[in-house]
Amino acid sequence: MPTCKGCGDEADELVSVKIDGKTKKLCESCADEAREGEAVAEQSEAVVQQMMGFKGRR
């Protein structure tokens, strides 16, 4: 059985998720958490950029 890189538990199936430019194989629950974390980070970056008047992207 494959092992999740996030939680270390064995899973029936692993999902490839791109996090911070790196692809990781995670179980379904860890993949969902990683996607939520990426979405929150993107939204918070947008809010900070808007506060500072930044018009471009990194």
C-alpha cells in the first residue's frame, strides 16, 4: 500500500497535488487540506497587495 507524504498513513490511492511549485502525493484528506491552504494563502496575499496598492504579480 502507498504511504501519504503528508500524514504518513497508508492509503488506497494517492493524489498528486502541486504545493508551492512542488508536486506531492497525498491522500484525499491531506490533498483537500493542502488545496484549502493554498487558496487561503492566495487570498491573503491579494488582500495585502491591495492594502499596499501593489498592481502587479510576483
